[in-house]
Amino acid sequence: MNIAAQAKVARTTVFLPQRVFLLRGNHESKYCTSVYGFEKEVLAKYGVKGKHVYRKCLGCFEGLPLASIIAGNVYTTHGGLFRSLPITPSKRSKGKKNQRIILNSQTKPLRLGSLEELSKARRSVLDPPWEGLNLIPGDVLWSDPTMKSGLSPTTKRGIGLLFGPDCTEAFLKKFQLKLIIRSHEGPDARDKRPGLGGMDEGYTIDHVVPSGKLITLFSAPDYPQF
């Protein structure tokens, strides 16, 4: 289990000792576990059974929820907000069976997705694609807030979105929420993002809008930059 996941478990155990709820992060993927050392750690610890244990871990990651709603007021996820995938009727027929989803990830303008779309997204995709039908999981796991208005692709990451305070306000207002809590940015990442608060205290309040707030929480005590 990576450091961020350990911190999530520790916090939840203190406040809800009988229950632990885990959401999926961007590191719960085949790519990140291979690149950042989790796979090698499992193979080293479990020897000949290492490959089997690693595959089982990947299977668990596939089942983790992408987001949650707490008490009808708080949207929680690892990355952030997500786009809507526009559906257009096929020329062959006007029936629902022949509707198609536009696959181009650069479709303009981008629009915020709905909770209904999120509930239908395939969370079993281990490595969310940069385009296609499964863009929503990639957005949820990799998106970041910005102080610039609008919704736009994240060119530096190559996956996910940047969303401004206007998007936070629209999302909160539409779904009658008061707060968004997300993670995904440690102090090293925040140092490269002008306009947003640093992560030295483990959290930042990034957006304050009429309907509520957006908070980034990154309280992993053993993270190198802490």
C-alpha cells in the first residue's frame, strides 16, 4: 500500500473505527504501480507468490470506487471533476440503440459531466485512456483545480482536466453540494503551480465560491517532501 493510501486508512480509522472506506487514486493502476515501485516491492516481499499477489492487488484496484458522496453534501475523489461525453444520434436511425458517443478527447467546448454519467463509468479500467469511451475515469483520477476559469485538458500530465472556480461552483450548485474534497497533489507538485496554496500543512482551500468550497487534502506524513 502506498504512502497516500496508508494515510487515508489511518485518518478513517480514527474517526470511524468500525468502518473503512477507500477510494481509488491514480496510483491504483498497472502503470503507476509498475513505475513507482509497488510491483517490485510485492515481488520482493512475496517471492515465488509475488506475481500472484500483485495480480490480486490489481483486481482489488479495479473494484475500488472512483468517488463518493458523503451525507448528500460532500463530493470526494482523488483527482477532481470530469467532462461530459456528448452523445449524438447516428445518421442511420433516430433510435437509442444507434446513438454513438463522440470519442475525440479534444471536442470543444468541454462540458462538466453529471453524477449519472459518473455512476455509469467503467471503474474496472486499470489504466484510464487518454481518449475514447473511458475518459471519465481518467478525469476523476487525474484532474486538478486551477484559478483560471473554464475546463480544459491537462497538457502537462497528458490525461485529466484543469477546472476553474466557475466549474466548482457549477458542479456544487447543480448537484446541491457544499464541498469537494480531493487529493492528488503533494507539496512537490504544488510548488510548480503558481496561484494555488502550498501543501506544507497537509491541505489547501483552493476554491471558495458562493455554493461552497474545494479542498485539496494531502496528509501523508511520510511523504518525502514533508
